[in-house]
Amino acid sequence: MTVVGTGAVLSRSADAVSSEMWPAGLGAAALFGLTRRQRPVVLVLVLLLATGSFLAGGRPWELALAQGAGVALEAWVITAVVTDRGRREARLLDDDDFARLVIAIALGGLVAASCATVGAAIVGVEHRWLAPAGTFVGHASSALILLPFFMRTNRFSTLAPPLERACQWALLVAVTGAVFRPSDFPPLLFLVIAVLAWGALRLQLHEVQVELLFVVTAGTVMTSFGLGPLAEVPQEFELPADVPGIVLQAFFLACALVTIPMTLLVGQQRTATREARIERDKAASIVDSANLAIIGTDETGRITLFNPGAQRLLGYDESDVLGQLTTMFHTPAAISRKAEELGVADDFTAVALALAEPDTPATDMRFLRKDGAERTHSMTLSRIVDDRGVVTGYVSTSEDVTDRVRAHDALVDALETERRAVERLREVDHVKDTFISTVSHELRTPITSITGYLELLLDDGFGPLTEEQADAVRRVDGNSRRLLSLIDDLLTLSRVHEEGLGLVRREVDLVAVVRTAYDDTAPTWALRDLDVTLEVPEEPLPLTGDEDMLERVVVNLLSNAVKFTPDGGRVTTRLRAGDGEAVLEVEDTGIGIPVEEQGRLFTRFFRASTAQDRAIPGSGLGLSIAGAIVESHGGRIEVESGEGAGTTIRAHLPRG
């Protein structure tokens, strides 16, 4: 910066005080990347070196100090704007970065021009109005040409082959030499801009910057030696000595303002093209590898795109279908079914327009393969619209879901078959329950009559019986009562499944209920070797419920325990008050129930394998009735058992 700046000042005539192309941009570049603590030190160094270069050029110390301060302040302003006060790197990648750079250079040039104006006023420079103009143009042009060398830019391989680059450089050198020479021929400076524009379209930014630097250096040197169209301007038009420099720097500034944005634009286009190509290649790779049929058409429905997935799924080659209508993929029957489903006219166009409506979900559509097989595809159809909103084509995306649809249909058929089977089973079950209820009602009356006559016979109502006759009558009476008990169970079970138990709820003493049931079942173990005990509280245990039904629970549980406990065993019935509930427990040391069968224990007509193996008689209704009664009282019933380990059945009854 010091060497170039001193050379620029010395190259101007003694009468020129501000038209040199002082490299203020190098002062800003020195600040890029520094910390806030480092920048003041470098700014002071820039101030001293810049002031020294102006003093070396013969400027008065007041003007030299003012211009040196302007350079330092300009460097600080440019750095602050370009790096956003250190929050971003110095880069030149797109139009926004270039706009930021131009604003920074303009603000920095205005600061430097203001300082030069103050210095010129202090020393009383003639034509002092040229001081700000020359300073602004000279510093701005130098900064715009030099700063991009120190900023991050896009790097691309040059578009121009070596021969073209050589020709472009040769032409630039020739044109620059031709326009900056004394001649009476009209100035041809615009030719330089044309050659630089050629480079901007074909070369990298840094190489374009080198070309600009060459033009600036050659033009400045040749003009300072009295060559070129601007060297004779002051003498010819009697203008101040600063005017040629100002015009020359303005020309250089114009060259930079034309070529740099053009180079950036080409770079952005190349970046966008490269990214688009990458995305296109990715999309093409995905589309080609995916098992999807993608078919594109123009606005009339003629095929323009047929991807490899479509070729695999439909069996056609691309050459077979391009230019054809997509109606070739659908049978009239398939179109009719879809039209009926969508509620549109039986026409391919109407169906296609309905499927292409926005937000239309994927739908199943029948596609005809080249081999004549018809397959089901899950398809979406979308419109392609240009910037004016005009439909320019359509694209359909589909996948073959024939196997999935077949599996779904088979599952639906199986479920329907199962539903019908369950419905038939329910009907059979209902008929069975109705039959059991009807037969039970019809059997109860004659059996009751039979037991009545048997009582008369046993009471000698028809004359005395021999011992053998009495024994036979007692056997008939016992079996009749057993049959009557079975009928009662069937009637109760019928009430549970048809209209419910119809409980008569009132407050009862559960202790009394358990004692009564215990006494009623006592004859069943009176002649057996069993230890049957009862454990109930001394005080009453009130509970709201149906007394007869609760008594039946106790009878069923206790009878089962006695029936399935061999002689020598023990049966214990307990009743205790729990937390807001009464707990009835019947424990035995009988044959027990296998664990795997306990889940079915309260199912009607179920009998455990241990009972069946020992041929113990029973209907399998007692526990199912007991469970239904407990549940109808809002309680729950549970079982603890194991094969050969006895059984404990526990009923929890709420007392509310």
C-alpha cells in the first residue's frame, strides 16, 4: 500500500492535489480478518504510512495529514460495512455481496473526500472543489479493483480454452495500447470495456481483476507520461491539472462497475446450473431406481415421459409409447368403474380431470400391461402449470399394488365368512337357550308331581311299604330331587342370559344367610368322613342384596367343595368383613383344578378334567351361576387351586 500509494502521488503533477489513484482498498484489506483489538493498531499504522506517502509527494503537511486520516477512516468504514462489524467474512459471491461492497466503497470514498476537502480548505488549494471529486473517484476505483483480490469468491474452471484466453489477453493489450496513445483520432476508450466484458463472460473473477489491474496500470502510466486521449485535455481546454486524473479514474471505475457484476452473474448462473444438474441427477437416480411408474404427458394427454419404472411395471419400451395417448393403458371397463366411483361421466377425459383435481388422494386404477394382463396401481395424477397458470401437461405416479389388493380382498372375504359364522353360532346359542328354558319349564311340573307322590308313598299314604319297596322309593325320590335341582339351575342360567337375574334387593344379614346355606347342605356330608367347619363373625354382617340368590352362592360353592373332596379331607367355609366389602371363602383339600383350566372354570357346562377322570357327577352349572350372582351384586369371584392341591374360591361382595 505504501509503495503503490507513494508511486501514485509522485506520478501526478505538482499542481494536482487529489486525483491520484491512491490504493485505499489495500488499507481496508489489511483489516479483514483482524480482531477488534488488532484493528486500532493497524489503523494507526495505515494513517502514518498514508500520511508519509502524501508528504513524499510534496503535499503540505496539513493536507497530507488530512488525506492520511481520510485513508485510515475510509479503510475502517469499508471493513465495518463489508464484514458487518466483524460478524461475517469478506466475500464476493453474489449480487448482494457486490451491492454491500459498492455501498462500503461509496461511504468510505465520501469519508475520504470530506477529509480531503477539509485539508484543501486549510492550505487554500486553488480549485478546492476538485479535492473531494478527485479523492472520491480515485479511491473508489482503486478499492473496487483491488479489494476482490482479498475476498472469498466462487472458483470455477474457466469457460475459455487456452487459445481463446490468449487471444483475449492479446486483444486487451493491443486495445489498451491503442487507445492510450497520442493521436488526433477520436478516443476509443469504450473498446477497452468491450474486451473486458468478453473476459467477464468467459474467465474467473480473479483473472478479470488482473485484467482490470493491467488496464489501470497501463492507462495510468501512459497518461502520466503524456500519452493517451486524456493527457492533452488540460492544455486544450485550459482545465485544472486534477481533471485528467479524475476523468481517468472515472473511466476505470466504469470498467470495474461493468465487468465485476457481469462476472458475478455468470458465476451465479454456473452455480445455479451446477446445483440444478446435481438435483436433476439425484432425482433421476431416485426415479430410475424406484419401483414407480412415472408417466408424463402434454396438455392433450400424449405421452412425453415414460420412466424405467413404468417400463418395468407395464412392459412397454419408451419408443412404444412416446406420442401415444394414455388411454392405451386402460380398458373401457376400468374407465367405467372409475367413472362410477368418482360420480363423473363415463369418459376417459372426465375421469382424468377428476383425478387431477388438487388435493385428490391416491386412488386404485386398473392398468393394462403390454402382455394383456390387467394390474391394479395406486395412482396420483397432477397437473403441470406454467407461470401464467396455464396447464401444460400432466404427470401420473403409480405403483403396482395388485398383490396387496388381492390380500386385502381375501382378508375382507375371510372376515365376512367369520362374521356370518359367528352370527349363525349366536342364533344356534339362542335357540339352545330357548330350548333349555322351555324344556326346563315343561319338566318342572311333572317332576314336582312325581316327588309329591313319592312323599305320599314314603309316608304310607297308600299303605305300608316293605323295606325293599321303601328303599327303592327313596332312591327314586333322591334322583327326582337331583333332577329338579338341575332344572332349577337351568332356569336360573336362562334368566341370567335372557333378562337378567331380577334381583330382589334388600338389607340382609350375610351371617344368617351363610348359616342357613350351611345347614341346608349338611345332609350331603352327614354320612361321609369329612371335616366340614364354619367360621363366621359373632355379630351380624349387613349387606344389600337378594337373600335367596346369595344363599344359592353359598350352597353351590359348599356343595362343590364337598363333592370334590375325598373322605378324610377338610372343607372350611369362612365369612369375614373386609374394607367396605364382605369376603366369602370356601376352602377344601380336594382334587383341585389344573392351572391351565382355571380360566374356563366359571363357564357354563364346563367340568375340569380332574372331575371327568374320576367320573364325579355334575352338570358344570354351579360355579357359572355363582359367578353370575356375585357379579350381579357388583362383586368379583376368584379361585386359587392346583391339581391335587385343593381349591379355595373367594367371593368379594360390596356392602354398599
